[in-house]
Amino acid sequence: IFSGIKPYVCTRCNSTFTRQHSLNYHLLTHDNIHRFKCESCGRMFRHPSHFKEHNRKHTGETPFLCTDCPLKFRTKNTYKRHMKTKHGK
């Protein structure tokens, strides 16, 4: 797919997307569909990666390890922010 081209268009709101799966995920928001339910707290999620990330709050899993210090993180975004602000990478 070429940069800047968004061939997939939502017929409900005209939002555009570069990938079909992004449009499919977007369509769930129009109908407020949540496919994944947390058994621990009942919270609902549309996307499997958000559900998986949420479950780490309950399990305590911290799969993202800093290679420069002993800190561990539950989310990739938190890890990336740490590396950028603390280690300048």
C-alpha cells in the first residue's frame, strides 16, 4: 500500500483507512460492539490487543523489560515513553 493512500472508506461516516482490517475495526464503533469481556472485572473491549493489555492489570504481567535499568512495563507504549524520556532512545 502506498503512503498516504486510504482506499477503504466507511459508508457510514466517510472515514478512510489504509487497511481493510482497520476499517473493519472502525465499523465496530458505529454499533458499539465489544467482543471481549474481562472475567475479572467485567470490562468490555472491541480489540483483542486492548483486552490482552487490560488483563495484565489483573495478572501483574510486565513483558516489556528495560535493557538499561531494572524497570518493567505492562504496555509497549509505557515502555517506549520510558525509553525516550529516561534513556534518550
